Amino acid sequence: MNLFCVGLSHHTANVEMRERFAAGAGAERTLRTAGCAEALVLATCNRVEVYGASERRVSTDEIAQSLLQHSEASNHGHNNALPFYRYEAEKCIQHLFRVASGLDSMVVGETEILGQTKRAYQCARASGAVGPWLHRLFQRAFRVAKQVRTHTEITRGSVSVGSVAVDLAQKIFGELDDCKVLVLGAGETSERTARALISRGVTDLRVSNRSIDRGQELAQRVGGKAVPFDEWPQQCREIDILITSTSSEAPLLSRANLEPTLANRIDRPLFIIDIAVPRDVDPAVNDIEGVYLYDIDALRSVAEQSLAVRRQQIASAEAIIAEHVSDFLAKISNELNRVSCLTGHERVADDSLHASQL
């Protein structure tokens, strides 16, 4: 059985490219049709990765085409020069362990990626796309991530995209006490961002979400005010900062619908930080006078400044990962040797028996 990873990340592709391949529901089923015995898609604001197990080599182009069928990219064409990376066997195992531990993130040491990886695993497992090989691989990855966080200080400093976004807002405005802020979205990233804003002195925090109940729940948890989703565009007349992180597949804010809202806004800049992928804000919004738009890629330089605090911890984390990679490889090698000696009926029983032992 071949373990592999094919993907795009903030290291190799800009946000426009990543959002084109942010595959929706059904991608794992298509990947299995393309030749993957098992498949899992990990799609976050900074990466789109496919983890697979297959008897034959499934080409990178086959993976890309499968993602295209379930993303907005199908309307934009496809060529063979896409910046996909590919890791096989040991390199795939090492890469996943680094991803789950936060070492491959734009914000090194960030904690959101582990939760995102667990949710991707749970969804793929529930759909039947994850079998014994990816099950073992991801369960080990979760153990590795926990050990890295327990035995190193890799999470010191700004360790989430949301906290970096707030760092940027503070660089722009200085003190945030008098700023009116709207957070659009009520997911995990939005909650982390909202809490970071409160910790930096924001007292006027508004939350809007398509599900009004979730928006109200988040506003209550962070001491903010819930805004009905159909009213949030009007908030742009009076807020200073808009931080948006929704799961919308199309931009929610464009130059056409924002410009009229800002018509009577005099000498007051509007700063927009779009940390969604696909993006919530059309890039043309940045052309409006007095509007300053930052997307997920623009946060990179801010994130790099906080990396110095944790750089000395990376070597310790890498040592933990290397030890687990070696141990995991030894165990699956033994498992493959054992399985190769079994009949088909015995293999089914053996997979069930050993599924949790790696």
C-alpha cells in the first residue's frame, strides 16, 4: 500500500490559487474513483492537501482533476504547471506530523490546525473514505501533535491567524480601545480573533453570522453584540475594522456594494482583514479610497516577526517528529509483511484487529 500527500500551501501558492482548489463535499469519493483506496482532503485557509493510500500510483494530475470537479476552479481552466507538491511514504508521514504539530503553518506553532485536521479526519472517516492505513497515520499524527505541544514551547507568542490579524490591526491603529470592530463569521477562527480583540482592549465588538443563533452565542461568549446577517453591510458606515472569516464560496463584499455604503464616510479609513479562503472580499475593494484590505497572504510578514520567539523550539519539535516517523515506519513495514502472508478473508479480520495498534 502506498501512502502519499499531494497539495498546495502558503509555501507554494498564493491565496488566489489555493481558493481555486478548495474542494467541497464529495471530493474524497471522486478521489477513490480515481484510484485511491483511501482518501482525505485537508482544506484550510493556508493549504489544500490530499492524503491517500493506494495500490497503484495515482498521479498528481489525477488528484488535481478530482479537486477541480468539486471546486470553483472548474470554471477557470487547468494546466500542468500548477505548484502542487508531492510526498511519498516516509516524507508523507513526516509532512503530516509537521502539519498537525503546527510546524508547517504560516504562524509556526498555531493551534487551530490540529482541530482542523481532526475535523477533516472525522468527516472522511464518516464518509467511508478513510480505512485502516489513513486511520493509523492520522491517529499517530494526533499523538505527535499533543507530544510536541506538551514537551516544547512552540506555542509561545502569536499562535493563530486570528491573533496575527489583531497584531496587524494594532500596528495600524495603535490602541484599539476606541475602535469599532465587526467580526463576520462565528467559527473557531472568528472566536479566536474576537477573544484576541477583547484582550487588546476592544470594547465595541460586533459579531454577524449567517446562522443568527451561532452569531448570538459567539457574541454572548465574548461580550460582544450580535448583528443580523442581512444588516452587516450597513455596519461598514460606522465601524473602523472589519475582520471576516466565513465559509462562503463567493465574495460577500465587492466594490459595487461597499462604495455606496461609504459615501458619507469622511476622513475615516476602513481597514478590512480577510482571513477566509475562499476570500470573502473582492480584491477590487482595495481600490476604494480610504479602504485598506489585507488578505491571508498579507499577514505573512506579521507572522514572521513572532516566529523568532519560537524558533529555538522548532529543533526540539522536529526531534520528536523524527522519532515518531521512524517508529511508525517500522510498525507499518511489519504490518505490510504480515498482511502479505494472509488470505483475503484473513486480511479483513487482521485490519480490524490491528487498526488501533499503530
